[in-house]
Amino acid sequence: RFTPSTEDHTKLLQELQDAGIDFWTGPSPPGKTSDAMFSPEQQVDLLNKA
């Protein structure tokens, strides 16, 4: 679950969705929650890019 606090955070969530991350809700505007599901491989890729 993500809760973006800025428009930049929302844009990042949109980029994740565009890259194939499965969002159940969202990407949401700042202050609203977004729920996403990551495969184990996507989790590793995301953590390696952080």
C-alpha cells in the first residue's frame, strides 16, 4: 500500500503502473492510498533500483 504525499510520488506510481506493476487501486492523488501487487521478481528489481 502506498500513500503518495506529492504529485511527484503520484507520477512515480504511474510510471510503475506503465512498467507493468498491477495496481488494484490507483495510482492515487496525494493523500489517497494506492494498492499494488508485485511478483517476487518485480520486488527484487524495484529494490535493486532504489
